Amino acid sequence: MRSKGKSAIEKVFSRLTSKDAHSGDFLWASPDLVYVHDVLGPMMLDSYRKLGNPALRYRGRTLFVYDHIFPPKDSASANNILSMKDFASLNGIESIPAGEGIEHTLLIERGDIKLGMFVVGSDSHTVTAGANGAFGAGLGSTDLACLLASGKTWFMVPETILFRLSGKFNRFVTGKDVILSIISKIGVDGANYRCMEFRTEGRAHLGLDERLAIANMTVEAGAKTCFLPPDVSQEKLIEIQSDEDARILEEFPVDLSSVEPEIAAPYSPGNVKHLSDLQGTKVNQVYIGNCANGTLSDLKEAAEILKHNHVREGVTMIVVPATRSIYSKALELGLIKIFLDSGAVVSPPTCGACAGLHMGVLGHDQVCISNTNRNFRGRMGDPTSKVYLANSYVAAAAAVEGKIVNPQEVF
């Protein structure tokens, strides 16, 4: 017998299809928003041309974002952007000015991604939409081309795993540690094609920047989408989140006060160790900033560590604010001066070296500690390089000491 209550993801698919949607159902749906970036966008356009360049039938909002290789590093990356701009101009698609920021952070900041929306993008980290109470899913280039041409695409409604968050963060612990801790427990396939839903209880509270860090890496546990409660009224939240009698596949309690700084060692986001297990590991590079952890909070955390310290000789530190607005606020607060005075390099908003594209790519046998989201072999450059994933405090502390240390030691 099916439950009378609905999960959050069942509610959104019921709205999209005007049907009584349940987990496991296969449905055709038209998302509220589609967004495409400058690396996979040209591949999508190739697929679209192979369909015969039909008139666009998708009637939702479409955005083109130029963030992965911006500023362009070569003529090929420059031409990718030009081809997308031409297509956008011819087809009435909104083209966000290049340099505004990294898509997932930027579209939440701008208000394009809102509570209860269902959005798809050309990037697996579209799940980051969950940070603002929306549902995001990544699609392949061919699927996106067919969606724009036909107006809809198929989905299987995911089952839901519920995480109940309680307690408060300890010092030097952030949302990054929460998601790494969860992945360490359920594994990189623990949420395959599921919706990871989070609910805060008691004194637990997650600010937007913490929610970004958690939502962004749910895909590293295999999640199709996720949902985190934003700062809205309880009435609005009840409308969106899973009903108390909804069918939930699994539930996990998470006591925030028991979470400590965690680090994902090479070569998997699931290879999670406690900070104490990796202390003393030497690093050549520190990289702070990506689609979830280039937030103002991340920059403040790194600046706390660097304010009265200096990047160690032989270590390169690169700081990447996620959006132009975050960069501007960091400038006003004096954070950029702290980074420059400490010996760090500050980059414009870009996906950059996080995906091994440009501006900080690793060379032979280099070791990097980063607050990014993936550390697969060769992810940030040479296949012999190694990447450790950590929160911004831990990464910045490693820049000062040239090795992984407890942030308390250099604070």
C-alpha cells in the first residue's frame, strides 16, 4: 500500500506533470529551468544540430553560463563561448555575461533558483540547487539537446533518504565536514539515484554557505538530487519538504556536535579520514574556491588563518571567489588584501583548476589540499598528482605550514 503522504521529490514531480507521482514512476516532465556551461554547451549544440536544428519547444527558462574556462585560456575555449553566444542570440536564450561567476553559486545568488523549483543543468553538480530548497539534476549533452528540441525529457522519480541534523558545529568544523562525514558512512554509491533530503531539528541551523557545501557533494554519494531546508517560514517549508508519513527509504541521524574536521584522501571523495590521521602530510599547493566553497564564508575562514601568517615558501596558494559579488564583498572587507599580503594568488571567478582546466592545474607528483569537491586521479591535472579535500580552515592552515595540520595550531 502506498503512503498517503508524499516525499519532497514526489511533490515536485506531481506539480511538474499534474499527476500523482510516486518514487519509482517513470514520467515525462518539463523542468522549470535549464542551464548550460561553456564546456559541455558546445557538445549539446553539436547534438542539437544532428537533430536537424529544430525550433526550440522547451518553454521554461534557459540560461547559458560561461564559467568553466573563463577568461578563455586558448582560441578553442574562446570559440566555445562565441558559438554558444551565437546560438543564444538566434534562439532568444538568456546569455549571462561572462565573468559573473560559477554557475551553481551564481544562479542562487541572482535568485534564478528558487524554493521548490526543479532545474537541470549540463553539470553533475547541478545538485547544488538543493542549497536553496530547489531540486537540481545534471543531464548529459544529448539529453539536454533533446529536452530543448522536444520540450520535455523522462525521469524516474527517486526514492528519498532522510538525514536528520541536530546539535551545533564545533570550532573549525563546517558544512564540508558534514557531507564528508556522511559520505564516509554511506559510501560513494550509498545514494545512487536517490534524493538526499536534510532536516534540521532542535538547535541545528545551516546557513546558505553551509548548505551549498553539503548540497554540492551529495552527487559524490551518487544522489540524483537533494533538498536542504532554506531560511523560510515553517508554513512554506511544510509545503515543500517530505510529509511526516511519506515513504522514506532510509533515515540517518547526524549530530553536528560530533562531527570533526574531515579530509578525503586520494583518489576518492569517499576515502575520508579524520584530520588527525593525516597530520604532517606535505603539500605543494592549496586551492580554495569552487562552485560550493568559494563563498564569502569560505574566504572569511581562510582569512582568519592567514591574517597574521604567511604562505610557506615552496607552497602555492590560489584563492577563487565563486562570483563577482563575493569577490567585491571580500574586497570591501579587506579579505583580498589579507590573501595578497600573505603571499596567496587571487583568481577571478572560474571553475579553473577544480576540474583541471586552467589557472592552477597540477604538475607531476604535486600534492594539493583543496576545498573543492573531487579528488579523482588526474582531476586537477597530472595523473601522478594527489588532491586532498578539506574545509577552508584546514586548507589555509596547510598553506601556512606546508603540511596538513590542525587549524588551531596556526590560528
